[in-house]
Amino acid sequence: MPDRRLHRRYTLFALSFIAMVIALGVAERHGFPKAWIGYTFLGATVAVYAVIGILCRTTDPGEYYVAGRRVPALYNGMATGADWMSAASFIGLVGTLYASGYAGLAYVLGWTGGFCLVALGIAPYLRRFGQFTLGDFLGERFDSRALRLVGAGATILVSFVYLVAQIYGVGLITTRLTGLGFEVGVFVGLGGVLVCSFLGGMRAVTWTQVAQYLIMILAYLVPVIWLSVKQTGWPLPQLVYGQQLHQIAERERELIRDPAELQVRAIHQQRADAAAARLADVPAALAAEQAEEAVRVSRLKASDAPLAQIQSAEKQRAALPRTPAEAEELWRREQAAEAQLARPLSGLAPHTQPFAGDPEAGPGDGDAAGAARRNFIALVLCLMVGTAGLPHLLTRYCTTATVAGARESVAWSLVFICLLYLSAPALAVMVKTEVFNGLVGTSFDQLPAWIRQWQRVDPALLSVVDLNGDGKLQLGELRLHPDLVMLVMPELGGLPYVVSGMVAAGGLAAALSTADGLLLAISSALSHDIYFKAINPAASRTRRVTLSKALLLAAALAAAAVASNRTTNILGVVTSAFSIAGSTFFPALVAGVFWRRANRAGALAGMLTGLVVCLGYLVLAHPGLRAMVGLNGPATRVWGIQPAAAALFGVPAGALVLALVSLLTAAPGLRERGVSDLLRTPPGP
């Protein structure tokens, strides 16, 4: 009977959302302002989430942390799908497939494969264990307060890194829907996050995420089906986008040989060479630029130039790097960006080419192909183990009524997630078709208005400049950040603005749903694992939940402050979080479940080793992180592995140290063996 009520309620909700979209579409045709369509989507969806949060408010720890352990498997699978399909999946995945082609499929394979690890090796055993958090599991399985604290600290680190990317996505989408500034949009959207997780914890988050899943999957499938019908005449893009791939391959060959594109590429190469020349002697080049700008400002003032010109020159002078270290970092980024745009197709990977370069060609191309293949495999592996170590995801499987329900819930999660993942490659191909055939070659004076609107939001995300002066947009003159591809897709494809609003609402639902889960994971680690279990075991139930809410608010504000700096690449940051999670948690979780000889010393040493190795490689291999910690020079990469796949080194290092230390130290005690035997018993109902 309860399940029937849930079916009716969420069916009614889905139909109401569809009715609202249709009504707004009709209103748009009759002149309803676009800005009000955006406000309606933002206000209506956030209001629904707020109502659910208010209705599900609670101060009971069991309800707040694990939703009372009575969520049906079907709805837990749907909530997990929403929790999982973050801004990275909804916004970043299509953009990555658009920019990387075949190589972007590593995300689809890795994330999906990770759920197989969760289903077979982690989720049922955590549910059988019957606690609230990963810190609970580690502390009880290895009878160690230190491991509980390390697990809580790693949970906070992983979840915060992941959370920053979600808040960044919230800011982008809120800005698009409302026209507010990015920083204001971040904090406005943050209110939508807090109304659920703050009031009702996991209980409110679960039922909000079910509603958010329905919104995001409708917002994803409607435009991809619409574009498929427009381009191919068929409503099943997953089956027919192969013909679009063939057309894209032909169009790519045309663009590579196009004289105008070659001219633009030459300009980008000149800029890259100029940046490289400045890097040869950074102090001298910086002094020369500063002197040149100072002379320019003086000349303008001496000639009584218009005030606007003088202010513009002074602004450019003030924007110059102040130190050689800042100049080196800036010029290295500029050189890399210009060198990328100087490549064929502005650095976009040919969509049907599996890996960069040609393995049969000379050393340069052959090495590139080998590195691309290694990175593809490494990324798949890292995303798999990262998925199986994500604290906010694994906690979701503690909310079902039974162990069998946890297994069934994982299966439903895969079903709901595959609806999006099977559509993403098709959508990327269709977006690229619209860019290559509809946008490239358009006169600058006929470019659509949405390009100027997004340029005002952030020129780093979207910009167009007539470099060769021919008055037409070339592919090399378009900078379209992967994070923006999904959000501009409806207008790029010529769909009604109401579809753009619906896609933005879906992206907002994706970001909010994951942000809710991450905030809850952070606050649970702080209030339950650290405060209640380690500092004040006598704390009352109400005090624990109240503290959790206060810490949740603090974490949200801190993440918003970091995200408002706009230093985020959504998919890159999320992938780093996966590597950290896999390196820290995966060996300890697997050993804790399946290896009776694993002990507290081994688990502690393994977790710390995996974390240190992963973070160390991230810093050494990522130019921005190197500069942040004061390291000079180019990034250092082992076998050419990208920093996002740092878990390739962290997981083996952690697993090896865990095994060696466990074997070289005393065997587990009676309590540890008892918990291990309980976990190794085949999970039943």
C-alpha cells in the first residue's frame, strides 16, 4: 500500500511538470518573456524541493542519517540515480564526449563498471553491517578509533572536492535562468540545496532526489529525442546516430583542409610562439610588458585621449602579472590554450578516432597514441574504484529495509542511470553536427543572441573573435567550454527557449541532488563520526542532529566561497574526487569485507599511503596545483598519465602497504575477527 501511494504521488508530480513545460511553451509562442520562463523553472522546482524538505523535517538520528532504513528498492535506486547523476554527468559528460570523442567513453565505461563493483563487493555488506557511515564501518570492522577518524577526514575531503564542482554548476545554471551575476547565482542556488538536507537529512534528501531524477531525465531525453527527429527523422537517437557520425567524419576532413581554418590556426600558432618566447626569460619579458603598458597609459594621458580609453589602458596595466611566478603560470596556460587551438579542429579529437595520434606513424604520433590508450584504460579503472569508494553513494545503500533490498537497489540504480548514459554519446554527436553545419560559417552579424548572453556570463566559457577578419565564424574562432555544451544545446539546435529552461532545470536538479548527498556526508562525518563517536558519546539525539545541521550549513557556505572563484572545471574536479576516494577507501573496504587477516595497522597504513600517493601525484602532474603549492616548472607525469587518473598509483600503493603491514603485524583481535566473520557470511534478507 505505501508503494502504491508513492507511485501515485510521483506519477502526479511528473505529469504536473510536463504540464508546466507545455503551458510555458504555449505562453512563449504568445510572447511570454524568456526571463520569466527562467524564473518560473527556477522558482517552481526549488519550491517543490523546499516543500518536500519541510514535510520531511526530522530530529531523529535514524531518520536524519539513513531515512529510517525503509526506502523501497525502486525509489532508492531512483534517488541513487539522482545522487549519482551530478553536474558532471548531466552537464560535463556531453561536453567531454563533444570535445574528446571516443576517449570520452572512458567515463561511461568507468562509472557504469563501478556500479558492478558496488553491487557485488560493497553495498550488500555495508547494509548487513547496519551502521550509518563509512567511518562506522572502518571503526567497528578494525576496532580502531584512529581509522574512524581517518575515514571521516577522507569523507570530508572527497565530498568537499566533489561538492565544489556541484556548487559551480549551480551557479552557472542559476545565472542562465535568472540573469543574475555568477557569484549571486551561486548563493541563490545554494538555498535550493539547503532547504532539503538542512531540514530533513537523508529522509528529505531521498524523496527530493526522486523528484529531481524525474525532472532531470525528462530534461535530458526530450531535447535529445527532438534533435534526433530533426536530424534523422527517428525518435530513438541511440539507434540511429551512427549516420550522423559518418557525416561528422566527412565534415571534419573538410574543416581540416579549409583555407580560412588554416589561416586562423596560423594566428593561434603565432600567439603560442609568442607566449613561448616570453617564457624563455620571464623576468625580462614581464618588465618589458609592464614598461610598455606604462608608456601607453602616459601617451594617452598626454594626448588628452577619451577617458574610456585611458581607463581601459589602466585596467589592462593593472591586469598584468605582478610577479615572475604569476607571469610564468599565466603564460604557460596561454601557450597551452593557443597551441590547442592551433591544432586541427581547434584541438577537438576527431570523433571516430579511438586515440590521439597514429600508432603506425613516427615516434611523435606513436607516442601520443600509446599515451592516449594508457590514459583511457587508467581512467576507466580509476572511475570504477572511485565509484566503489564514494562515501555519499555507499551511504545510500544503508537506507533500504533489507540486504536483498540493497542489492536490488543497485540494479535499479543502473537501470535509471543507463537511460542517461546511453543517450549522452548520441547527444554529443548531434551537438557537434549543429556546431559544424549550423554555426561554423555564419556571419558575425548574424550570430544568435544566446552567444552574446553567455559571453556576458563568462568569456572563458564561450567567446567568438573574428581573428582573420573575414566576417565569418570559423571553428578556430569559437571557444566553447565543455561545461557549457549541454546548457547551450537547445538554443544551438534551434529548439524553443522553454526547452532551454527545462534543460537548465534538469541540470539544476542534478547539481542540487548530488550537493544534498555530499553535504549530508560531510555533516555526518563531522557530527556522527568525530563529535559523537570520538568526542562526546553521551550527546543527546537532538544535539547530534542539530550540530549536524549547523555543520552542514558551514560546509555549504565554504564550498560556495570556493566555487565563486570560478576556478572549476566540473568534470576534472569530479574525476579528481573519484581518484582520491578510490585510493583512500577502496583497498580498506575490500580487505575489510573479504580478507580476515586484514588488521587495523594495515588498514590505517594502507589508507594513508593511498591518500598521500594520490594527492602527491595530483600536485606533481597538475600545473595549477603545482603553482598553488609553489612548485615551478612543467608538470611531471609518469607514463604520460593525466592527473585525473592519480588512483592508478594510489590504489596499488595503498593495497600493497595494507597487505604488507597486516602480514607483518599482529593478527586481528577477537572483536575484529567477529565483525569480519559476520561480513563474510553470504548476505541474505
